[in-house]
Amino acid sequence: MPTTKRSLPISLEDRVNIGRFVPLRDRGLHALLGGLTFYLIVITGWPLGRLLAEVFFSIKDNPSFIKEVLTAPASARAFRNTAEAAFWASALSVLVGTLGALLVTLTDIRLKRLLSFLILLPMLIPSQITALAWKMMVDFISKPGSPNPLYSREGVILVLGIEHSTLVFLSVRASLQGLPWDLVEAARVLGARPLRIIRTVILPLIAPGILAGFALSFVAGIGNFGVPALLGIPGRFPVLTTLIYRKLNGFGPSVLGETAILSLALMGLAGLGLSLRAFASRRVSVAVIKTQSIRSLFPLGVHRLPVEGGMFLLFLSISLLPLIALAATSFVPAVGVLLTPDTFTLGNYRAGLSQDAVVRAFSVSLKLSTITALVCVGVSIPLAYCAVIRKVPLSHSLVLLADAPYAIPGIVVSISMILAFLKPLPLVGSLYGTAGILFIAYASRFLSLALMPTLAGAEQFDRHLEEAASMAGARTFRRLRTVVFPSVLPSAFSGGLLVFMAALNEITVSSLLWSAGNETIGVMIYAMHYEGNSPQAAAISMISVLIVVAIALTISKLGKSLPEGVIPWRG
């Protein structure tokens, strides 16, 4: 009998052209790309496009409308305050973050892990809880009846600067770990003292990292809503995020055109910061040859004890002390009452958790955070597969689209979602005022958090495994499910935990999208504080902080088996 020769699928190596894998007749891959493209257009492309269209339609009949909005006294003042607060807060972040990175990375200071935890603690705490904690701390040390000094321009700058110093710390520490240490060693051999080496050799080399940290802090500052809302509104220090919030809360959809223009102004400021970061990133040194361990590059000698004492006192004061004040407030019957055995009470926890709105807010936030994390992980794995393992050119554009909502201010994401889903859509109707619009906004906003670790995990994947499965006849979806998914899942899971942690206490996006019956934890804390229920707000905040810290510890435990770069605070 004549034998029938069965042709094997084309191997990956036969499809590689100048380092790029070009899919040929791969219907599964095309279907996967089509699904990813449709998903990202729905949750990101369409809302952002709708925002631009709203601006266009607003000026179509009145070309001077943009000028009228931006030159209005309230807008001009908010724009100036936003840029000013973000700039000075970023400068403070650079001072605190760079100092911490230099001492932790270059000296023989003891308890480095504990000090790093204190430095990075503000990164784990939501902005509205950070602002509330600082407000409580200053209330404790202020004279009774005196106004809180944090309700001011300086208060907003101080808290923003402390909160975002972690971004500078991470950026500068990464630059220090990538330095060409032979230059530093040469300076030491020539007799240069440590301070001179830092000033003339190390600081110029890590300047791009410092600049990148400044840019990241600036972008985070202009998009921050929690701190300006809790400290700036009472202090009559409006910024663009709070101006947009108050306009929409006061006038509703009738001012969508105006708020869309203000959102573009906010995006313009964010664009400046991102451009500065890109400029700095292109100048980061890639020489990573280390001539010695950097753990004790500059021994402190007799100065070690006072330096350690000063550093721990500084970071205990700015990271842990506000949380202690927040916890103390949650255990007293009223603001201003000192915590003693006689005044200690759990009444705030009982009263807060007995409210239907609070219980509902926890339920909504936990459900939204869980579903968002699962969906983001489910999208990140195939997207990383296309971008890193299969190297499909289109997938790189999809990665940029997925990163966009996290790079721009959250209030802009809220406006774009309102514009996209306010009017009824076929089959689903209007999503505005439902949990659906919150989910879409979260899925769009936090996809980048799950994608970054997943991309890092995919970089470690052995492509020969996928090639072997292809040669054995496994189609795209089967290879993705049985070969790629198990290998990349640990990194993707850690990204999902980051998404859960960020979404649980989110307030910037939720502030404009929540509705009765769909309150979130962040919104409830903000509302309770402004209703005068600060002790109950502190109690709910402490529960949220404990949840976040527990998740962070879980991620840290997983970090031992994950690739470098997956966990932001892992050094």
C-alpha cells in the first residue's frame, strides 16, 4: 500500500526573520490577536477616543471654547497649583528617595531590609488613607482648636512628596545597582574620600535615574486625587483633579465638554513628565559589570550608629508614625481624645461595620478587585505570549495601548469612561451608574500592573518548549494553555495581586463613577471623613491597610521564586 506522508507544522526557527517571528497561516494566533485588539479597543481605545472627540465637538461651533475654559480664573489657578505642587513635591521626593537609596545601597548601615520596608511603606498605602493618617498625626500634636497646618499648599506638597519618594528610591536604587563600579574603585585608589566620590562620580552617573524618579513623582503628583481632596479642598488649594471632581459633582453631564478640556490639560502635564522620563531612560548606563560587592562600599565607621539612628528616626516619623496616629484615632471615641486604657474602645469598628453602606462598600470593592485581577491576569498572559514569545509586531502596539490608562491621570480615565458609556449601548444600555462602568474603568486602569510582571516572566520562558509543542502538532490555543500558561502563571499571579491591592482602595477613578448601591471602600472613607466621622473613617482605613499589608507580604513570599523586576519593592 502506498504510504501517506504527513507534513509537520513549520517550526519556529523557519519562521524567524531578522529576530522576529512571522506567523504564517496561523489562524489561532490571528484569532487571539483579534480578540485582544477588540478587548483593548473597547476598554481603552474607545473611551480615550471618545474623550478626544468630545473636545473636538465642543470647539466645532465655538473655536474659542478651549481658550475660555483654560483662561477662566478657576481653571488657571488650578492649573498653576497642580504644576507647582507636583514640582515641589517631586523635588522633596528626590531628596528623601535619593538619600534613602544612597545609604541603603552604598553603606554598611544595619537592618537594611527593615529600613527599606519603612522607605517603601507609603507605596502600599492608598493616597486618601495617607492624607487622613497625616492629618490625624498633626491633630495629635497641634493645640486644641487650632487649624490643621496641613490644610494648605505646603501640606499638600509635604504629603505628596513623602508618598511619592518611594518612586525615586526605586529608580535611584536601580541606577546604583547598574553602575560601572570600576570607576568608583579607581577613584578610591586615587585617594578620593567617600563624599567626594559620591559628588563627582556616583551622582553624575545616576543623574538619569534621579531624573527618571523625579519625572515619575511628577506624573503621580499631577494625577493624585486623594491628597488634594482631603487636604487641598479644606485648605482652599484647588488642583485640576479636584476642580474636575467638583464641577462634575455640582453640574453633572452638562459640563462634560469643559471637563474633557481640563482633562486634556492634565494629560498635557502628564505628557511632559513622561517625556522627561523617556529622556532620562535613554541615558541610563547599561554597564553593569561589578568589581566588588556594593553592600559595604562605604563603611560608616564611628558614624554608623548616629547615621542609623537618624535614618530610622526620619523614616519612622514619615512612614510609620502617621499610621500609628491613624490607629490611635480608630480606638478613641472622638477626635482629640488621647488614647488611654480608659478611652480605648472598639466602638468605631463596630459602628462602622454595622452600617449597610460600609458592608456593601467592602463587598463591592472586594468583588470588583477580585474580578478585575482575574481578568487582567487572563488578558496579560496571551498578550505577553504574543509580544514576547511569538514577537508579533502588532502586539507591541497593544502593549502600549494597555499601558496608556495607567500612565495618564486616573481622573482622565473616569471622564473618558463617562463619555463612552453614558449613552445607551446596543444590548447593554447605559453603564453609567452601574458596577459595570467601575469594572471597565478598573480593568483599563490596572491592566498595566498585571502586564509588567507577566512580560518579565515571559522573558524567562524557554521558547524551545513552545517550538517542540508546535512540531508535535499542538495548535496555538493548546500550546498557550498547556505550555505557556503554567510557566508564566506565577509572574502573572503576582501581577494579579498587585492589581487587587491597587483596586481595593482606589478612589481617583471611583470618585466620579460610583453610584448609590455601588460605593467602594475609598469613596466611603472619604465620605465618612467629610461627614465628621473621622474615628470611624480611621477604623475602616486601618482594616484596609491590614488587608493591603497582608497582600504585600504574600507577594514578597512569592518573590523568591519569581524573576527579577516582577515585584517593585524587591531589591
